[in-house]
Amino acid sequence: MAAEFRRVSIFSKGYNRAEVDEFMRHAQKLRNRGDAALTPELLIDKEFKTQRGCYSMDDVDDALDGLVAAISGGRGA
């Protein structure tokens, strides 16, 4: 999951890039191992700090929704 997220302008708030990148790497490692710790709830409940000029919240949320669908067998949460 080497997702590329759009960045919002410096006048808009987005999700903190470092937090998102770290969480997505962690989620991918769990998924690759088939680790039961990667649950839809973990993904749905995840919150990130917001900052100006960071990742598009919609893009990150869409990626998390896609991952939820993937680990739920396409059923979603």
C-alpha cells in the first residue's frame, strides 16, 4: 500500500503526513502478515492530527475505507 495522497494548500487543513505515513506502513505490515490485529475497527476509529498543507483528508479516508473493504472481504464495515 504505497499510497500517494494529494496535499491540500497551505490555507487548508489536512491530516498530518508523518502520522498517516507511519500508520499506513504499520497497517500494511499487519496485512502482509495476516495479523488479526488489523481490524476494520482499528481503521475506522483511527484519528490523525490536522495541520495546514498536509494530506487530503478525503484521500486518506478513501484509502482507509478501501482497506476496510479489502480486509472485510469486500463487505465494508
